[in-house]
Amino acid sequence: MKTEDERLADSFLKAQIKEIPDEGFSRKVMRRIPNRANRYNRWWQIFCTAVFVILFTLLNGFGVAWQLLKHGYEMPHAISFTPHTLMLTAALVAVGCWHLYQETKA
């Protein structure tokens, strides 16, 4: 419950409210915010995709994927996990985690 003083203060402040002409300022600001955020997000996605493609190619990701498809279900012990494959896996997990982080932050 409000006290009498709070009610008097509220009524005084409500009587003193003056509208400030916006003249489209808020709309302009709101229009610029998502565009900048989308632009940064798009460049970040392009960068991450390029890093993924480069790492996937340099670390023989196609060969690993082919071996996994060829022998993975028959003989799981036949696939050797070299440092390259572990680095590729770590890079994929890192990019995936970063993407999830960005999605939850937005």
C-alpha cells in the first residue's frame, strides 16, 4: 500500500509529464541496431565457415569421413584417432559451442 506522501508525489509527477517530440528518432535507432548486429553475425558465420573448411581440408577430414563410413560400422577399432583427427573434432566442437552461445545470447 502506498502512503499519502507517495500518492501526492505520484500525482505531482504525473501532472508534470511533458511529451518530448520524437520525430522518428526512436525508429531510426531501432532500425540501425538489428542491421549492425545482423552484419556482424553474418561476417562471424562466414569467418567460422571458412575456418571450418580450411581445417577440414588441411586435416584430411574427407579421408577420415570416408574411412568412418567405409569401416566404422564394421570395425570401430579399425579407425585410428591421430592428433589431426582429434584437432578436427575439437575445432568442430568449438565452432558448434560458439554458435550455440551466440544463439542463446541473441
